[in-house]
Amino acid sequence: MNLVDASVILLAGATGRVGGATLTTLVAEGARVAVISRNRERAQSTIEAVLAPDVRMRALAIEADLSDPDAAAAAVEACVGAFGRIDALVNLAGSGSGRIPLRDSTLADLQFALRAYTETAYNITLPALRAMLAQPYLEGARSRGRIVTVTAGSSKDPAPNRGAFATAKAGVNALMLAIAREHKIDGIVANALVLGGVAFAGAEKHRSAEDFAAAATPQEVADALTFLASDRASGINGALVDLNAREVD
């Protein structure tokens, strides 16, 4: 049975390292997907690269810079205008996780990380949340809308030289938990998917063969996101879900 059959999913970050697998899996599991990118042509290119011609009509390319709250709100409006509703937001957006020791960092480094992760998550999540709250439940659904945002292991256990990144990702965790608690009786489900290492193409250059084999594959990330975006996951709310694959030591 398709996990997200008849669902409309707003996907941010589809043009990133694991976004293509996520888009492919969401569509294969029955969803219609609005794909957000800073560049519409890039979003459309991703759609054409990963989806078979007969299912490409199930995806819509939307241009929006998520650092701009007005652009993010417009992306939500475009999704609702095209598909009538938003059943889930899957957010993989964010970039710029440079490594710098805290003693060498500046306020500007922290502000950069907060803009890249915390602010962008806030900008896209809040209008999506409002759209979900304004719509009826789908027939038979236990939740009105699901929100899942990718964060990182450093948000819970900061790695050396990643203090600013960890702080920003921890803020995203807190945003998901706050939404879950504030809207637990409104049919809204919000969670963070906390990633360990991901074995994306090119990562083998920076990891040992053992570490690369232990990391989650992009497909494993996509499968977890698809489940959390589905009504089957309505019982998981306000959780920081660890996806560590074989990195369990």
C-alpha cells in the first residue's frame, strides 16, 4: 500500500544530496509533490532527472529563497493553489555547515548558521503550518498535516568545531517540538529526523571505507522521511528521530 497515496507534500531541499531519492520515493508512494528550489529551472531539472516521464506531472517546480519569509509564504500559496492543500512538509533545506572552532568563531559565524538553518526552517514551516490548520482532515486520516525537518546528530551531541552549526540545528529541533506541543490537539504532527553520516556520492573521498559503509544511504533517509510524512506516522509526534543506520557505537 502506498504510504502517501493522495497526499500533497511540499518538499524543500530536493535538489540537494539526498533530495532526489526523497522526491522519487514520495512520488512512487503516491504523493503529489511541490518541489522548492532557489532556482525554478534547477527544481525542474531535478524532476526530469529522477522521475519517469509518465509521473512527472505529479511534481511541480516552485522557485523560492527560503531566507525570505515572503518568498517562502508565496511557495506555500503556490502549492495550495496548484494542489488544493498541503498534507506534509518535508524540509531538507539548508547549507553552509563549515567547521570552525568556537574560540575562533565570531558572532557573524553564528548568525550565518542561524540564517541558513533555523530561519529558513521557520520561514517555510510557519506558513505551511497555517495552511494545514486551515484545511479539513482527509477522509480517514488521523492527522491534519505532518511536518518533518532534517537536522543532524550535532544538534544533540555537538561535534568538535561545529558549535555554530549545532546551535542552529538545535534551534530547528526546538521548533519542531514546540509545534508538536502547541498543536497536538489540532491534528498537526511535527518531528525532526536527526541524521548521522550519509553515504552520498562523493562522501567516500572524506570517509574511510568502514565509515562510508556504516552511514545511512540516501535511500534510507528517503524511506524514513516518507514514512514520517505519511499518516501512518501520526502516532510519532514531537520526536527527535535518530537515523544512524549502522553507526551505533
